[in-house]
Amino acid sequence: MKPGTRLKSATCDTEVMVIRAGQGTIECGGAPMTEDKQSTSEPATDHANGTLIGKRYVDAEATFELLCVKPGKGSLAVDGTPLVTKDAKPLPASD
């Protein structure tokens, strides 16, 4: 998988763009994401926290970074490990 790849969820409307990726399977709603939309079911209840448009999602080691381009009901994970939103860097004070 390379940066710029768009992935679509199989369980909801979520779409993401890959910014940075390592080895692993990107999942949404408990199911692997693909480049083609293949709606199969609803998100699993423990993977239904939702995604927000314009937010970047990262793993703990910052190996994966995904940009949400279309929100949905499912939550993002890599090999079952949930991704969290990336915090914005604070701007320097201009006194």
C-alpha cells in the first residue's frame, strides 16, 4: 500500500486516504478496507465509534496515518488495534 491510496469501508460509508502505511491490514468497523466499495454488513458493535471528516488517524507508533475523506459509523483499526485522532501541533505564541 502506498501514500495516496483511497480505501473504502465494507461496513459503512467511511473512506480514507493513506498518508503513511506500514505492514498490516487497515480495518473499519471490524472488517478490512478495500479500494472497491463492497458493502457486506453493519459495523461490529465494538468497532462502531465513527469517523470524522478531515481528521487524521494514527496508531501508537505513528507507523500508519490515515486521512478521513468521508465519515461513517465504523471506527478505524490496524490488525484489530484501534487508531486514534492525531492532535494538532500548537502554534508558537506571537507576542
